[in-house]
Amino acid sequence: MPHAKPKQGSRSPGETVGAAPDVDFSAPAATEAGETGARGHPAAPERDLRRPVIRA
């Protein structure tokens, strides 16, 4: 497995970007979260894979 070493005096990606965000372990369970739904753009119609795609 190849190993990469930073240049002398440079910082690691973790030091550059920062630490991981705190995790909220007191969040409600999924069953208590309430109603969920999908939002956004509608999915594209299914494509018939038996027919080739012809683009102009």
C-alpha cells in the first residue's frame, strides 16, 4: 500500500480542514421524528434499455 507523507512543515488534511463536527446523541429516534417525505425534482421517466439511445 502506498504511503504519502506531507512536505516538511505542512499540515495534514485534518489539521487544515478542522475536526469532525460534534454528534448530537440526544436526537430523537427515527420513529419519533414525525412525518417525512421526498421533495425536489421529479425522477426522470424510466428508459427502455432494449432500445439504443440516439443523440443528434
